[in-house]
Amino acid sequence: MDKGLRRTILELLSSMQGREIPQSYIHRALNASKSRVSEILKELESDGLIERRSIGRSKIIYIKKGITEKTIKHELKTLRLGIVYSSEYLFLGYFANKMRDKGYNVHVEVFKDGLDTTRALAEGEIDLALSPLVSQLYMYPLYKSYRIIAGGMTGGFKILKSPNEEEGTVVYSSRISTMDYVRSEYIEKSGLRGSVKTIYFKYPDLVSSPNRIKGYVILWHPLYHLFKNKGFQDLTSKTGISIGNCCTLAASNIFDSETMELIRKIYLDSINRYIRDPYRYLSYYSAVTGIPVSVLSDAVESYKPSPEVDIQTIRGMVSKLNNGLPDNTIYYEALYTEH
């Protein structure tokens, strides 16, 4: 066994005692082979220094307290940020620019689904995620490898009724997402519970054919623009449904508290700068997502800032999850509270 690599791994892990992290982070951080890292981690597990859990094809490591090697701090210079395809994060240009000033390059990866975005964070494919709060809470008890550190925006959704509605109502929504939360609220408030069938979709498999929809569809900006000229009725304002946070910022446990605070501070400052000048980085965001600037300009009015997220917000969301767990307080652990 490579004693030098073992020592380096121990030094890295000693800075993360008491936390769960994706195993994939270690070989990436140290530029070492996956197989050699896995062998050393297996030995450390036998020595009682760590615990490993397999979730699908991924592994999550819990670093026990008491590792005595000299602590080293590995600082990523490229931060991989995952976002859902939407018009929601128009402040990202400010964030990327300010992080660059601090020596970090922000690489944005666009996902088609909020649950996939959150899973990528949980399993170490990305370091930060802007994804639905619902998705982040749903997946947290399984992985525990990230924390929710800030809010983002609210609004930006539409509840649309098809002109082709037939007997046997169908509601279309993305899965385990803000749209799913709105779907649940709408079904309850409209008295449709027990009489509807829910069909989940991923962008773009449904929205490419609006004429196929018979029933209701719940979509976010810019996807609902595709339905504007198809005769769909906008029911959003009539329902009185609102959401405190749509997508929130979650960060991997690989970051120490100092870096977490830096990311959070710059992120919140970016939202404040966006409020003062929301149009400055539309071209940047268009280049990242492929959404035309003309469409993004409309989104400025569709989304409103909601930069903070707290226990009360999570408690309200959890009460709607109907998860059946005996102790819902596990979800409160998902909120990063050291700031």
C-alpha cells in the first residue's frame, strides 16, 4: 500500500471529521487513481477511522472524529455549480465574477431535472447546486453529504389548463420538485384530490408537444412560454398558491466553514447586486443556458428574490412532504447554520 498516499488521504480527511462526503471527491482532490484511493479507504474503514455507505454506484464516507494526522486544507480552484434549465438564476453572472476575484473559477453545468441536479451534488459530480428545495430535502436523509446554505428566488411558475381537457383529469409536473409541490397544493385547494392522475416528465420530453396535453400542466419559466399561443388557460393568480423558496443553494460537505461562509456571502451579495441591476448579466446567462436574452428579460418580472432560507421554511415544506418518517427533524439538519 502506498504509505505516502495513505498519509495524504488521512491529512485531507482530518479536516472533515464528523462529516459525510462523496468518496469521488478524494481521488479528484488528490489527482490519484480511483482504485488506489478505494483500497486505502477500505483499509481505513477496517481500522475504524471511517464508515462507508453504498448508494447505487456511489459511495458516501463518514469521517469519524479522532483522526490525528496533520490537517491539510485542499482548496478547489474550480467550483462545479449545477443548475436546472430555467430562467431563475439571472444573478449568476455577479456570482461567477466575484468568485473569480477570489481566485475561483465557477463552471456551470445545466441539468434538465431538479432531482438529477441534487443527486449530482450528493454523489460528488458537482460541488454546488441550485435545485429545488423540495429535491434537496427529499434526498438529504439518504446522503447527508451536503448542506443548504442560502435561498434564491421565488415565483416563476404557471398552472395551465389545456383546452383539450377530457373526463379523467391528468396533471403534468416535474418529479419531486417545486412544481410537484405546487401540483400537490393545487390538487388539494381545488378539490381534485382522488380524481386526478399525475404524470411526471423531464424537460423536454413533454413540452415539445403541447398539443398532446389534456388536463393541467405546471411549468416554470421559460418553458411555459411554449404554451402561450396554444390556448392554455393560466389559473395561477386564481389559486393563491405561493412558495417561499423555489430553488436554493446547497454546497457539498467537502468545504470547510470558512469556504462555506465565503461562498454564502458572495452569493447573497450577488443577489443584492442583481436587485439593483437585473439586466447586466443576461447575455452571460444566455450563453450558459441557451435561453434567448429576450426571453430572459421577461423572467426579471417573473422571479422575485428570496435570498434566505431558515428552519421555519423547511418546517413548512416538510409538513407537506407526507413522508411518513417517525422523526421529521432529520430534515432540519440539512440547513447549514454555522453563519
